[in-house]
Amino acid sequence: MLNTNQDLIAFSRKLDRITSIAGNIVGWMLIPMILSLAYEVVARYAFGAPTIWAYDMTFMLYGAFFMLGSSYTLKHKGHIRTDMFYDNWSPKKQALVDLACYLILFYPFVLIFTIVGWEYFYKALTSNERFVSSPWMAITWPFKLTLPLTGFLLFIQGLSEVSKCLVAIRSNEWPLDTTSEGA
């Protein structure tokens, strides 16, 4: 199946494309948030008619964008890393450490996060849960759907990163950077 480095690289690139598409969709979804905020500012200050939904819309969308963008950030190596040691290691040693971290830390977290996120989403969907802290009383399930979706996207990008680690372990070279592809 994925026996050669070329197979692993091709597999990784396919997964990276999925992450890029998801990241670009999330990026474009910033426009409705910005427009709703602009509408709120104009309605509040120009017409003295604030909305009851703008605050809720903002915090729900911002939270969703933050969560859904995490796999895109992983693809582009944007998460925090302690580079003072890591940068001096060979690609093979870097990949071995990364692979161990993915298997021991990343995937257990993603699995738990996805399962718990699905439970939160499912409960919100089936009970018609609403934000009671808001006069708008928006439904919560679209917001909570971002939890299992984020877990799924992180799982996919994690597979891509693990594939890259396996290539680096075998060849002592990281595969060519494809982070700009599709972005």
C-alpha cells in the first residue's frame, strides 16, 4: 500500500490538499463575521439600534475559525515548538521525535477531543440546546459541530505529518515542503 517514500509523499500531499481546502474555506468565512460586525457598529452608532445577535455571532464564528484553523496551522508548522534543540538534530532524529509525539501525545488527544466533541454536539442537536446567556438564544449545535470536525481535520493532517516523518526516518531528509500548495 504505502511501501515507498513516493507513495507516502503522494498520500501526504492528498491529505495536505484536504487541509488546504478546509483552511481556505475557513479563511473566506471570515467575511460574514466582518460584515456582521460592521453592520452592528453602523446599526448601533449611526441608527441607535443595536442588534441582539452580533455578539453571539462574533464569539461563535471566531471560536469556530480558531478551532477549524488548527489543522491548517499544523500543516504550515505554525504551532509552538522548542526549536533550540530540534533545529540542530538530523532530519531522521527530528522525525523520530515527531513520530513519537504524534503517537503518544497528539493522537490520544485528538481521539479524546473528537469523541467528547461529538458527544457535546450530539447532545446539543438532539435537545435543541440554546445559549441561555444571550437574549438571542441561538442554537448551539452548529457551534458545537466544530469540535468533532476539528478533531477529524486534525486526524487527517496528523496522518500527513506521520507520513512525512516516515519518509524522513527512511531517507534522513524531509520531503519537499508543500505548504504553499493549494493555499
